[in-house]
Amino acid sequence: MGKPTGFLEIERHDRSYEKAAERVKNFREFTKPLPAAELTSQAARCMDCGIPFCHNGCPVNNMIPDWNNLVWRDQFRDALTVLHSTNNFPEFTGRICPAPCEASCTLNIDDTPVTIKTIECAIVDRGWDEGWIEPMPPSHQTGKRVAVVGSGPAGLACAQQLARAGHAVTLFEKADRIGGLLRYGIPDFKMEKHLIDRRITQMAAEGVEFRTNVEVGVAVTVDQLLAEFDAVALTGGAEWPRDIAVPHRSLDGIHFAMDFLTQQNKRDAGDDEAAASGDNPISAKGKHVVVIGGGDTGSDCIGTSARQGAASITQIEIMPKPPEKENKAMVWPDWPNKLRSSHAHDEGCARDWSVHTKDAIGENGRVTALDCVYIDWVKGADGRMQMVETEGSGFQLKADLVLLAMGFLGPRRNALLRQAGVELDQRGNVAANTVEYRTSRDKLFAAGDMRRGQSLVVWAIREGRQCARAVDKFLMGTTVLPR
């Protein structure tokens, strides 16, 4: 804990943002860190709550009270050691995690949780600034070789843990740069990519070999990997996007969110337009943009569209509008269903709920509007909620660009999965448990979104770490890697 009476004496303060009018002029991060003195006082608010529910709320099981106490005592280097003991990449989670730990914080009962995410980010950022974060190469080599397929947070965590255990790790990535959705799905204004690059440098010094532009299933087969390596971990993510089934879906101007976001991230990385977008550039400049989907990906599309100079931005969601505030007595310390607004919504966006898209309207092969209706959710005879159109509620939304951000259905049904020949679970993800992480095929493991379905960066890191432990035990008979 921090100061015993800190939560009574110190009000909650969190990081602030640059003004919306200024931050939309570029794609740089715009969060303003707390001053050092303010940070330590915020850490002092961590109370002796007996049972730290934040541990359960955090998928990587960060030892939050421990490093809050160390920050309060200005022992940042020790805090960094504790933070890294459970989380390989706190600079990622400190920026893009939705902070379920804060929802679970005891002080969240009265809506003033400890600023856990802010403190976490400050610890690791100071660690990099001070030069405390260095490569941790293994003290010995096991002689075992492991292939990790997919370089998102699960793959990166898995590869780093296995390399530190002494295995020769090769990380395969089909894209031209390492990082998966961290690289091409998260806009730079939420997380700049030099943060990934310096971790890659660290991991390379620890022995990880990176191979980009290598799509497993195309450039190299799964059987080849299984023959060359002692174990293979599939961490390729859940990249199969949910689509809309409307009669005129094929109109130009209707795109999946990831296609749109990836192009902008490539531009921000310095790629020329041909390399960034090929023969199908997607831009919101001067257009009336409609984003279908109310989650984080939709928010990323809103922020990117605002920075590209959209004429207007509307976000629609098929589910009803959530309550402004949750019933704490009913849901705490679990993650609550409530209305969430991101920084992007302050940058110029209209929002609407319970909206179902019926069709797309177009001229000369290009979308110009969406036909929509309002719906009600009612319980059917089988007890399941069903949507029913509200009579006479039809309307049109002007739309020059439609971005589909409705989530993902699981891993793509591509050559990789066909060649792997592994069993899938009822949701279409690769079947493997959370103890051994082994698939139905010998030597083949799976972790992250490819195994659990679309989820959070913290769950990906947790699964990557746990999968590494399972692989190490499979190869060596025992393991000292943490879960």
C-alpha cells in the first residue's frame, strides 16, 4: 500500500490531453504525463484494502499495490522490476489497455479508482529514460529451437520469455514490420511505433530472430516448421473481420476498419502512398464518414478520420445505448457495461445506438448513403434477445466512406489453419487449454486471440507468457518461467 490515509487526503488526478483542436493536426501521441510529484501522491492513494481486487481485474496479474507503494516511496527502479515480473511490455498496456484493474479497484466503488494505468506507464517510461531497461540474454543455451508465428503482443511475449529461457527463437511475421495489430491496428496517436522498435532491439539482443514478409502457409509450410523446429507456437491473432450482409455491400467506399487504419499507419511510418495503399487508397478527407461499430476499433477510425480531414463523422452501434453509470452494487469488481466515451469522440463525432443497417445506396458504383432503421431488443420464445425493427423508423445517413468496425470472428480460415489441421473450438478459434496451450497436433501450440478470440492486449501478453511456460516445460520437462 501507499500512504495509509492517502485515499482520504488526496483527490484522484489523471493524465490530461492536448486540446482536441490541436491534437487532430497530427498523428502524434497527445497524452500529457503527470508531473513526478503528482505521480507519487497518486500512488499514495493505493489503500490497504485487504483483498486487492485489482490483481483479479488485471489479466497479467500485475502486482499493483506493490509497485504503487514503491512509487510512493520514490523507488522507481524497484517498481520497474516488480512491474516487469508480470508484464513484458508495460509501455504498451500503459497506453492502450482499457484498465480493467481500475474498474476492480476498491476505490472505484465511489468512482475514484487509483490511476493505475497512468502510474504503470510512468514507471516504464522512466525506466527507458534512465537506461534501466536492458537486454536480458540467457545464461545458457538449451539447444532447442522454437518458431513463433505472429508478432502481435502474444507472439512477442511468448518469444521473449522463451529466448530468456535459453531457446533459439525465430519469430515469423507475414507483414513487412514486426508488431501485428500493435503496429498496424493501433493508430500512432494512441501508441507511437518507436515503442515497439526499441523492444525489438532488446529482444534481438536476447537472441530472438525476426523474419518479416514470411507468411506461414504460403512462403513456408506448417510441416516445414514442425520438421525444422522442436516446437511451434501459433499466435497469429483473430483477423477475420465481421461483415455486414446488405444487398449492395460491394459498392466502392465500404471498407473494413483494419484496411483503413493500416494504410494510415504505413503513411505515418514513412511509406510512400504506393507502398501504403497500393491501388486502393482509403481516405476520409472531405468525406462524410460513417463508422459502424462502437468499440475501440471504431474509436480509432473516428480519430483517424478526424485527422485526415473528414467533412463529418457518425458512429452507429446496433446495441442499445448503455447506461451512463453502472450499478456498483451489482457489478463491482467486474468489468461494467456502461457508456464509454474516448478522446476521439471529443474530436467531432455524432453517435447513435440501436441502429441497424439495411442497405447501402450508391451512384456510379460508389456509396453515397446508408439505409438504416432503429431496432428494439426483445426476448424471444427461446429466451434469447432478438432485434425487432421499430415501425416507421427508417432513415438515411449520408455516407461517402463507410468503415466496418464490428469486431472479429476469430482467426482467418487461410492456408495456415488448413495446413495445421488443428481442431477448432465451438467459436472457431484454435482449440487449446490454458495450462498446456497444446493444440490437437503434436509440437504445435496456440495462444492469444487465435486461441481465445478477439480480446485485449493484456490477455494477449498473459497468454503469450503462459504459452512460453508450457512450451518450455514440453521441451525441458520442467520450467522456471512464471505464469
